Amino acid sequence: MPAISVIVPVYRAERFLDACVESVLAQTFTDWELLLIEDGSPDGSGALCDVYAAKDPRIRAFHKENGGVSSARNVGLAHAEGECIAFLDSDDGFEPETLATLWELRRRNGTDTAGCAHWNVLPSGAKTAEKLLPAGVYREDELREKVLYPLLGDRLCPPIFNGFIWRFLFDAGILRENGITFEGAYLEDEIFLLEYFAHAKSLAVTEEPLYRYLMNPDSATHKYMKDYLAVFSRFLERKTAIAERYGLAAARPQWRENTLWAGLLIAIGNEYARGNPKSPREKQAEVEAICRRPEMAEAIRDFRPQGLGRNKQMVADLVRGGRFGLLTGLYRLKNRM
């Protein structure tokens, strides 16, 4: 049994996959397996996966019909044999010491989970480091205060705890014993982490950036999503179930209003996105309709976001004031739509 299973969903990754796989092959820690899950990609990614698998017995390639990143990761989880699980996106990469550092961090501190800082890498090659948390060991109570409860209910005011799964080395036993898997193509990481850390007892963190995250303008998080509201509704449904199942609501009584506002701000930005083919008038009408949805209208009426970043605070204030014409005008200037 390998110590670490690295799971990589692969779709339209022909340009990036070589660098991604090479970053795993370059690890100073060698007791790993790499699972490449080709998700019905229309380019040559699938053939590349087979080439890599033929070269190294630690690499396994799986091929499936296109079902999205969550279904691809779930295939990886179903076939992973490692004691720990790490996730890697096909356009990203590890530093050479990533797996060694996280494995030793977990072993030395007797924790079930380890985490690291990461590099945000621009297409130009410029990069900046982003911390996960201050370096240290977080036991159960502190882990809930620093990770679990912020994931549940602190989704508006910076600093926001980002739901990046690739910053962690997970305990495979916790995932398997509790049937924790992925669902959906957006916000899926946040739900996965929320459920995982409802079970995890400890986390060891380093401030060393060990993951290279490519800020890819073509990724799903930068495109117009016409089904965003359906995705968010399912996300809220799953989040509600987790909050109820593990009795989390008492720690963040307004977690639902906070989450609804965070979802609303994303929905507004998504509706005004350049990739949305609707006219400015149609976009405004849709934003007003979103704000009239019963749950959104209740959150707008009963909860006033404060302390947001400048742009988000402006949007929130305009929405609460019903000034949708001005909101549309500002987005037209921003996006030149």
C-alpha cells in the first residue's frame, strides 16, 4: 500500500499535463501512487495519461465519460490505495518537497491532516504566496474555530478561509469511513472540506508554499455559469444537512444568512459576466428576480453585510437600497459590456 495517493482529474489538459505529472515524478518522497482520471477529454489528454502510466508502475490511468471534476475525483477516491490522499489539478504543480514535507509534518505531530501555504502563479510566471493558517498544530477545538466554523459561516468578510482542497494531505481513513465524496462542478471543495473537518481531530500547518496554483483565466471559476442558481441551491441544501447533522449552527447562528449573501454576490457577478449573452437590461432584470427569491429577499431584509471588501460592500449596499440601475451602470463600466 502506498503512503500517499495523488488524485488528478484530467480534462482538456494536454498543454499542462506534462508539467503536472513531472512535478509528482520530481518528489523527494517516493512512496506515492498517481491516479490520472481522464474525464472524457476531447483533446489528447487521455492518450498522454496512458503514456505516463506505461512509464511508471506508480501511475495509473482511468478513463470515463465526461461527468465533471467531482465525478473524476470520486473515481480517484474509489481506487486510491494510499494511507493519505492529496489532490492536484492538472494545470497546477507540486514543489519537489511537497509530499515529503506534508507527510513528515503529519507524522511528527501525530495529526490526521497536514496543510500548507501555496503559490498563486500568474500566466506571466509572477507569483505570490498565500498562507493557509499560521504555522502550528491545531487540535479539535481550535481546528473548529479556525477551519470548520469559518467554512460554515464566515463567507463574507476578509480574510475568507478559501476552500482549496489541494492545500491538504487528508487522512484516507476519515474519507472512507464516513463516505465523504464530491458533488457538483462549483463550490464542491467547500462542502468536501466542511464534512471532512467535521470529523478530523487535528491539523498540522506549515507556512511554506508547497503548491503552485495557476491563475487560469479559462478555469470554471472565471466563466459565466447559466446554471449557477441551481448549483448554489444544491450547495445550500448540502451545507444545511451537514450543519444539522453535526450540530454546527450554534457556533455561527447566522451562517445561513451569511452564506446566502455570499451566494447572492457571486450570482450578481456571474449575471453581469462578459460571457453572459444577455443584454444589460436583461441582466438587470435577472438580478432583480434573483433578489426577489424568497430566501434571498429574507437575507437582504434581515442581514446587513458589513466589513466586506470595497467592491463587494458597494454591491451589497446598492442591492439593499434597491438601486439596480446604478448597479448595472457600474458593472457596465467594469466589464465594458
